[in-house]
Amino acid sequence: KTGLRPAAAVVVTTVRALKMHGGVALNALRAENVVALEKGFANLQRHLANIRQFGLPAVVSVNRFSADTPREHARLKELCAAEGVKAVIADHWAEGGEGAVELAREVVDLAESGAAKLNFLYPDEMSLLEKLRTIAQRMYGAEDIEAAKPVQDQLAQFQDQGFGNFPVCIAKTQLSFTTDPNAKGAPSGHTVAVREVRLSAGAEFVVAICGDIMTLPGLPRVPAANNIEVDAEGRITGLF
């Protein structure tokens, strides 16, 4: 709606995260494990496929950890190359800006290539319920969504009130394509349960709460907390 259009996408990953998606326990992530990396790559592969649906060229930023090994980096680069995407090892945590120069150059090259042909996942006129279903199926690999009658009734009310053309934002765990944070890799065929929907009329989108997740409040430019003070006697002022 702003007219702004992305020219490229940067997909950030780590060797540790991919090994975790490959079934490695937290206390074993520092050990080299190329087999687990290959298995966990399915998760990154799904993310890259999702980016392609939007018509954007992408680069993978591999944020280096000290325990990463050359064999793991080399294999990850091979796997990304097979997807038609370049993987760049980014070391800005240790080296600051110098550690991200190669990544920055790759992003500039992609942005200036003119390869971006932005597609949207759904048209504005699609119903809110179908927008949720589209995201669940095309982004998360789900079989379908599950929405109880009160949720469907609330969505229908939003439609009737003229908010049906709003995009939808799904709030769920960031640890999985499902609503179960323990479901690693790239699961498919699952059901995404929508337990609540909220209208953000000012921001012009509808939020769907899926699974066990807590949302953060939106704050104004100057939040009320800026005016709260506690004096030497412990008296609190500025609450309202």
C-alpha cells in the first residue's frame, strides 16, 4: 500500500540451527555433524521455497559461530547452490562491518539485478478465512486450518464491518512451521489451529493467534512509561 517494493531477500541461518532441525540436542550442537546439517537443511529449503513464491531473489547469510567447521560451511554452501542460491558466511559478530562485506556486496548485486518480480500470496478481496488457509498451506505446509465457530463468527463480523480487505498476520511459535515448537525440520500435512483473531484497525491488518503464543503490545511514539517517576519517598507519579 505504501508503494515500497523489496528488491531482494536475505535469509539468515546458522549451522547450529540447522543441526537442531536435524535432531541434534542442544548440548551437542558444538560438535561437527554434517549428516544432521543435511537433514535439517529441509527447514531452510522450505524458507527458500517460500521466498521464491514472492518472486524475490535471495541470498543466505550464514552467521558464523566459533564451533562451526569448514566441512559444515562447505556442505551448506553446496546445498544452497543446489537450490540456486548463494550462501555467504557472515562474521560480523566477531569482525563488525568487515565481517559482513561479502554479504553486503551480494545483496547489492541482487538488488541491482532487476530479478525481483514481486508476487503477493493472496489478493485483497480474498476472505479473511481463506487468507489464513492460504498462508497455512503455502507457507507452513499445512493440510488445513482449524477455526472454532466463535473464531469464524468473529472473522465474518470483521468482513461485514468492511475489514475483509485487510492482510492477515499470524502469531505463532517461531521455532517450527507448525504450532508445536518441538516439531522440527519441514513438517507437512499438519493442521494449524486458530484459537483467536484480533483486529488492528489502525494498522490495517487482522492478527490470528495460533497455538500457545504471547504477543507484544504496540507502543505509541512516546509511550506512557516515559512519564512515570518514583520520588525519594517511593511515591509513583505519572501513571495516568
